[in-house]
Amino acid sequence: MNADHPNAPNPPSLVNLIHDIVYNGTNIKEFKVCSENFGTLIPLPCSLFKKQSLEVLEVYTPQGIFLGDVVQSHYKHPNLRKLVIRFRECDLKLFENIVKFCPLLEILRFHVEMLTKFKGSIKINAQNLSCLVVNLVSEEYSLDKSKIILDTPKLEYFEVHSPSMVKFCFLKTPSGLMKAKLFLGDGHQSIHLYSKHLMSIFNPIFRVKILKISGDLLVALSNPNVLVEVFHKLSHLEMTLSCSLSWHATKYFLGKCPNLESLVLKKTGKAKWSGTILWSEFELLPHCLHNKIQRIELRDCLCKVPELVLFRYIFGVAKNLKMFYITIEREEVDEIGKIMNVEELRKIMIVEELGQLSKKLPKCEINFCDENGQKLWST
């Protein structure tokens, strides 16, 4: 059910419709209500949590759902395999119990809005869970008291979004964890406080093959007081740089990824590709750039001189590079879009430079793309 559809019922009618479907429906296997514009809480009927045939439950609206009328005796979801839900802090314990009584649950995506300073814990007990996506919304956390406790031994994919730092505790190491996406923090005010808690979340993450990470967490990991282990199995790394400091921390983090084959760097906000502090100025260069790296992608470039310096450096050390992608920002796309002639495009400083660099690594494919990935020029 798409509540944003032009013919969708108004909020009171929608709630009544949900109740009618749940009360009168038999053998319901999938129940979905999705909306980006629905402005009120949706109270889910208790009988929904008695539907033993239910395999997929997705209720995702901006204000979330209300679970307050659900009692523990109603948790009967022996066949539920996927749960996507958004709710508020007041329903946190009910949510924990619902998850606990879904023995076959494999996919869990939840968004919880904390209306007060969060000082408690969130416990996820799901023995067959393979995919977990956590989205926390709160102005601030009490770092010494707030945490997420995970009893998910079969976890393969882990993703977390939080504007503030929060501790994680894995009760059992998920040996099959292959992919993680960690976006924690939107500023540096809590980074130093959080550094001592980093290992609680990274103990199982060191084994992943694919990792996406935010700039603030990257800076925290590059703190000299944090003893970061080596990511021996990591083959693909994607980093979102939110400030110039996280760009400088990139070199340190790459030094912990000796077997990296694919690297994606992108920036948000005021982050800039730095041409003033070069990796070549450091005594030790990341080992992966010399021997293993085969694919590099730089997103949101401005096509300025500092970036050209970075390109020259990469082509000077990455001897096994096979693919090099550059995606430029919208302003640059608009400017370059005025040039229709391919020969004129070749005269642009960045394209001319790339043409020269391609001679250093003739086996490397270079792609110069717009923000949508459309190729403007390639070798």
C-alpha cells in the first residue's frame, strides 16, 4: 500500500483501511505501508501481530508507527523473515520483544527517533539475522551509557546511520560478516570522547571484504590513541569525506588495508581534495596503492589544480591500476556541457592531463563522467 499515491485515502481513512485489512484478511504473507509524506503516527492493530502466516512486514512513514496497544502475548510471527519499521523511543522495548519472537527473521531495517537524550540500550536478539540496517535519530547520546547490544551470530551485512556516536556490543562474533556501512557522527565535538569505544564496533568489522565509512568515524580511527587492527580481507573501500581533516586521515586508514583492490572517495559539504599536503610527503605510503589497487573512483571533483596533483600522484604509485573513474560536480558538468565538440573537450585542462597520464599506465582505462555516471570522455 503506497500512502503517497494520488488515490490513496486520507489519514483517518487509511488507518481504518489498515484495520479492516488486518481483521478480515486471512493467510496474509506480506503487509506493506510506505509513505514519505504521511504526517501522523499509524497505530497498528494488535491482531496484526497474531498473523502467523506473515513473512514480510514493512510499515515505513515519516512519523512512524505506534505499538503501545500491543501486548506481549500477541507476539506470534514464526514465519516472519523481513521486518522494516519506524517507531519512537517509547516503543523501544516492545520492538525488542517483537524481534525476539521472530525466530526466522533474516532482514531487519529499523528507524527509531529518540525524543530525549538517549541513555539506555537497544537489544537485538535474532539468531538467524543476515541483514541489519539501523537508523538512529537523536540530538545527542550519553556516550558512557547508551549502546546497541547485538546477538546476531549469522549477520552478513551491517549498516548503521547515526548523527551522534553510539557504542555497539556484539555478544557473538558474526563470522560470516562480509559487508558493512558505518555512518556515525556529523561533527567533531564527540570524536575524541568516542575514540575509546571504537573497538567495540570494529572487532567484527575487521573481517569484512566490503566497507563504506563516513569521514567523522575515519578521523576517530586515525587518532594515535586508537590501536586499529589491519583489515586483511578488505578488498573494496568507500569513504565519504566530510572535512579536510578526514581527507588527511585517509592515508592512515589506507595503511591498514594491505589487500585493497577497489577504492571510492567522495566528499560532502565543504570537504576539498587537498593538494597542499601530499601523501608523497610521508615516509611510508599505503602498501595497497603500490601492489594491489586496481580500481579508483573519485567523486564530486571540481577539476582544479590540486586535484590534478592528486591524479599525478596516483598514477605515479598505483602501478597495477586498471580503472580510474572521475565524477565531477554539477557546476562543472553544466560548464562542460556547453562544449559539444569532442576535440574541444580534449583541450580542457583536466582532460588533457588525463590524456597524458594514460601514457604512464597504458593498460588503465580512464573514465571522465558527470554526476550521473554518464561518460564525457574516456581512453
